[in-house]
Amino acid sequence: MKVEKCQHARILFLATLIFLAGCSGSPLSDRENDKGRSAPNIAGTTTPAEQVKSVERKGKPELPVGVVPPPTGVSAPPPTMQNIRAQVKAQTAPATLWAQGAGLPAPMPMKEMVSDSAVQRVSAPPFDRESYNAQSENPLVATINDPLSTFSIDVDTASYSNVRRLLTEGRLPPPGAVRIEEMINYFSYSYPEPKNGPIAITTELGPCPWRPENKLIRIGLKAKDLDPQKIPPSNLVFLVDVSGSMNQANKLPLLQQSMAMLVDQMTARDRIAIVAYAGSDRVVLPPTGGDKITEIKAAVATLTSGGSTHASSGIKTAYNLARQSFMPGANNRIILASDGDFNVGVTSRDELERLITKERESGIFLTVLGFGMGNYHDDTMEILADKGNGNYSYIDSLLEARKVLEKERTSTLFTLAKDVKLQVEFNPAQVGAYRLIGYENRTLADEDFHNDRKDAGEIGVGHTVTALYELYPVGSPAIPKVDSLKYQSVTPAPGTTAELLTVKLRYKPLEAQDSVLISQPVVTDNRALAGTSDDFRFAASVAGFGMLLRHPEPPPALTYPLLFDLTKNSRGKDAEGYRAEFLRLLETAEMLSKYSKK
């Protein structure tokens, strides 16, 4: 009975304090006036009422259970009566009082972000230091002024899976995260197998869905598939970021699971080594036969995170180790796995570019796997892959790891041809202007097409690559105005008047230093959009989606309903369900664009 009276006295005292606080100009909500039962005070603890008294006397409240103190050397903001009332409410909650009475720590407090109007649910991480390269859309080019368009191929897919992660978190991606060519090339397309040589060109022409007066040309490349028995052995060096920033479930633990998935596919012909880096680097596993699965997985399991990120040191060690165990005629490759948050050693992108450009001369390829969120540095990861003769994927789940490292393992890890470049020559008599959709950071000078010393992208075994151009007809009012050329005239070569354009491809076979040239002309085709292939319409839908995400003012006819119809009618077989997933992302993005707070 005495304890109960004491409890009522404490509650009455607290209610009086809160009432006085409300009279001072800070109105209380009904929720904050709710009564809660008090528990007997445990020796050595401070009651909520005593904390309020302490605040009123000293101006410095004691931190309640679950509240993180400010960093050392940083002064905390002065407490407000609203904060004090919230702390009192938290400590007089039934769960807290029960825990105190049982001698247990109080439960972790729930957090809400309160705006002027309502409580907002926030799915994004508590901090956001993600970084992306700024990109500008390729310009519309008048054919009469510049009939050549040259670029390096891109087999990366990181942008699509990263955009998917951001949309799933409930936020639209920043424009720099959207690389349209990587979104298109995330999906496979039914291109015919090469008959002569390692690569074949496929083209298809149709109406542009968002500007029906224009044409869309789809250029597809298909790398030759190889018999699994003819796949060369692999000499793989995992370069694993184990710094403190990797201490999250979707970083190092997911990476370890992904590594184990790849290890299960290795054979006695393969070698695997592991280099880990944080503040310094170390060889966790020397080159080991791929059939020693238990030993390799045990080494993977020892990886723990902590410390700073000295990536440049780890890169040098990994390349040195790969050179020491180099296997002629094999797939010699470093697999770098990180969140890209490098903060020790060489950290600037220019210096990293020079470092990786020098190291690639050893003939060792690079695969970059991105993990994590919040502090993810996509710009750094992309540079490493582009300059390191490699490819770049973002792993946001075990399903994505399975896609990249198991289902598409040969195209991800086994290079078939290097320095692959495309050059398109447009016929000024047929094409008034053109725009390359995506590939903004892959464009090359026209003269680089013949320069075999100019680095370009690599294509893996069985890989497909797709590029889209939007073509404006001669006389279109949208074509940029340029003066007529005084010293040149356009005279088409005999027999080419019906040709719209010519696609030219250069590549180097793996062991060759000289490039091989193949070309294919494209003639005019006036088929309707419904007469194009499923792959054509689906690739157009993905390109349109990227344009909607990147541009604040897309073409008026480019809308989500248009893309829904295109996608629904072009899913084809979709054995893996990736196109169905894309349809759900379209719906998510449309809702976020309508209802997200701008």
C-alpha cells in the first residue's frame, strides 16, 4: 500500500511539472498527457521526476536509456521542454517501468521523424553520403554537320540493380545513378549466334514510341557462347574491403555469402586467393586449388570488418599476387568487392584512375562488385571497372549475386574480346539528326575508332550488348540549325540511297594487338511499332524509363502509362522473371513521382 501511494505521489508530481511546462508556451498533445503507472525506484537509479528537477536546476539533463550522447568535443544543443517531456514519457512507459522493476535494461526507444503536418516513414539509411557522377544527355546532332557517332561498348549492369534498390527503399534515384545503357543491358535479348568470328551484329528499326514521327534503331551485339568444357581455367584473386564501413548485413556478410556461391562452382583447374584490406592489407588465402572448397570457405568465414579503407594498398597487393600466380591462357582476374568508401592512401578519382590504368597493363582483368548503401560511392567503383579492363555489378541481394556469379558467370568472368568499339555512319539524305540514348561516359572521338591503342570495353562469353539511337527525319523542325557547308557537298555513293546508316564494329581477339573490323548497312523500314520484336519494344521501354528518371522535362508523350503498355506487351518468355520485376519497378516509380515529397 505504501508503494502504491508513493507511485501516485510521483505521478502527481510529474503531472504538475508537465502542466507548468505547458503553461510556459509549449502546448502538449493528448498523447503526451496520457498517464502511465510508475514503478518502485531501484537503488542507484534516478527517477524521471528527479531528471526533470536536475534539468531545471542545472540546464543539463541526464541522458535517458537509449539516448546516444553527443560526440566528444561537440557541445550538445540546449534541452527544450519538449525533449524533456518526450524523455519523461519514454521512461514512464509501461515497458520501461517493467524493465526497471525487473532489473533489466530499458527497451530501445522508437524513433519518429515529425514534420509540420504528419509523421513521415523514412526507409532510407540514417545517413546518406552516396556519390554519383554528374551526367548530361547526349546532344541531338545534325547529320549534315557530323554523320559519325563513335563509342565504346558497356557491359556493366550496376546502375539497374542500384536503381532497383533505391526504388525499393521508397525514394527516386538521383539522376547520376541512372545510366540508361546499363539498365538496358541488365536484360538479355534473343540475338542470333555469330556464324563467323566471335561477335555478330543485329539491327532492328521501328517507330520511336514517345515520338512516333521519329525512328528508333536498335543495335545488338552477341558474343559467341562456348562449350563449358572449352571454358579456360580461372586464376581469381578476391580483393575484399573489410573496413569498418562494411560492417552491415548488406555488405560484408552478403559478400561472404556471394563468395561462397562462386566457390561452389570452382574446379581443380582453378585457383583462388583472397586479399583483405582495411587500414592495411593482408593475404588471407594464398593461391589455392578451386577444389579445396572447405579450406577456401574457412578463409572467407574469417573475414571481419573494422578500421579505415586503404584501397590503393590492397589494389597493388592483389595485382602483385595475381602476377605471381599468373596462368597463361587462363582467365586471370581480380574481383574487387567494396562500397567504394576509400579514405586512406590514394583516394582521389584521378589518382585511382592512374593507378588502375597502370596495373591493367599486366593483362589481368578486373570485376568490380558493389555492396551496401548510405555511404556507397558509385562514381569510384565505375572508374575502377572502366579503367581496369573490367565490368561492374551492384549486389543488393543473394538473388542478384546468383544472377551475376552463377547464372551469368561465364559472361561476367570470361572475356571473349577486348577494346570493342562501335561507329555508326548516318546517311544525311535519310537521317536529319540523331541522338545516342545513354553511353554518355563512353563516347569516343571519331578518330579513336581506328586507334588500336585506345582503350575500350570488353565483352564476355555469350554476352549481349544493346544500343539505341533516336533518328529524326530530314526536315524535322527539331533539328538544330546549322549553316550550309560552303566547301562540301553531300553526294551519296552509288547504290546507297536506300541505306539509312552503316554500323561498324572493331574488336581485338584476346591475344591479338590488332583490331578486326566488321560492318553492316541498315536500310529504311516503315513497319509499325506492333510489327517490331518483343525485344525491341522492351528495350525501348527500359530506355524510356531511364529518361523519365533522369530528366525533369521528358518528351510530353513519354509517360508511365505508355511504358506500362509497352512492357506488358513485350515481356516474351521471361523465364527468370526479370521483365516482370521491371514492370513492378515502373509502378513503384510512378507512385513515388506522384506522392513523394519534392
